[in-house]
Amino acid sequence: MKPSTSNQPITHSIEINFNQRWSIYYRLQQLEIPCSCLTNQPLQVEINNPSAIAQLCCVVKQSTASRSELIDWLDNCWRIESKRRKNKF
């Protein structure tokens, strides 16, 4: 029987500027997401599960988005939570 490749980690290269690359790298390390970052090379991130994908997207967005984009994102989250609470009761 051939082993399934769906459980194999996938490594992604992320091209971002120098300053953002290191802050993203350190945050991913804190979240225990395997990654590596060599000088003058793209950030390499190992994706093992859907949660790691979501965390990677959030960390990159928080580091690369403008202040107004982040404010809009937060406002949208609050609207979603407010609608969820209204529908719950």
C-alpha cells in the first residue's frame, strides 16, 4: 500500500522585505511553527496543519498590512462577533 502524502509537511517560501521577514520569523518561532530564515534568502515555513496556515496568514497580515487595513480587519471581526451573539439569543 502506498503511504498517503496528505500528512506530509509542506514547505513554503515567503518573499517579504528584510525587516518584516525577521519579525515574522520570530513570531512563527513563538507559535512553534517550524521555519528557517537565512541571510538574503526567503523565509521558509513548514506547514503541518490547517491551524499553521491560519496562523501564518494572520502573522503575515499583521506585519505587512497598513494601519487602516488592520483597523478595518478588527472592525469586521467585531461586526461578525456582534452578529453571532445576536443570532445566539
